[in-house]
Amino acid sequence: MGDPIEIVDHDPVWQVEFAAIGRALRGALGDVALRVDHIGSTSVPGLAAKPVIDIQISVRSLEPPAVYKAPLERLGLVHRANNPELTKRYFREAPGSRRTHIHVRELGSFSQQLPLLFRDYLRAHPVAAAEFAQAKRRCANRFREERQQYVSAKEPFVWEIVRCADTWAQSVGWRPGPSDA
């Protein structure tokens, strides 16, 4: 069992923290990173979240991994080779650093597009973001010490947002904006 799940009010400092990490990632990866984006709940202004900065690095291909793995490890990031999601490569913060999750995904893949759409939909729909925050708080209160149950409990809310986001994307012709870093 890890740390208890804590959902906190949005903190504008998260954007500043992402910007600093994003600059370091961009500097280390150069053109290997086709995009560097702040994703997850900390990327949505006003949305309560676990205070973990999620960053997505979009690359042309996950193979060969050395082109992104070596520069990320030089920054002190820790590769989590046992990540079960085969559509991404996963890195964590350097020991003792601010909690950060780095998701490396292939540009244009479903798994790369989905977090951008999810983020952009919630940014454009503050009522949906507030309802999601309430759902996350309820799930966290119920499963504070049980991370997998928390994830499972919030899953129906996530997929409802994805459904709404897809409808919205079709109606507005959504495309990801420019890279965040």
C-alpha cells in the first residue's frame, strides 16, 4: 500500500512547475519530442486533483527507446520498465523530487490523443470539470488507502467524460493545439 489518495484544490503553481519541467524536457530531448504536454487533472485550471504533475511526451515511435530513454535518465528520471500499458513508456521523478509522471507515447496514436482531448474538453467545460472533481473526491474518500479501487471507482466518470468529449470534438472539429513546451 502506498501513500493515501488525497484530492486537493487546484493550485496555479502546478502550471509553473510544469513549465519548468517542460523546459528541461524540451532541452534534453530536442526534436525527439514532437510534443511535450501538461496532461491530467493538474493541467485543467480549477480542477481539484492529486498533486501529481502528469506530462506526455509525444515521439515519432516508441522504438528504439534509447533516443528518449537516455536523455530522460540523464535528467534523473526513472524508467518504470514494468509498466503494463504497452502503448506508452513510463518514467517517474528522480528520487526526492516533486512527484511527476512522464508518459511517452507515439504521436497520433489513440493513447496519445485521448489525454489531450480529455484535458481540452474539461478546460472548455468548467461544469463538467467541477462534477469530475466531486466524483474524484467521493472516490478518494471511500478508497483513500486503496489506489486500485479508487481508479476503478472513478473509471465510469472518466468514460462518461470521454463520451461527451468525443461528441464535442466532432461538433467543433477539435484538434490538439500547439505543444505546451
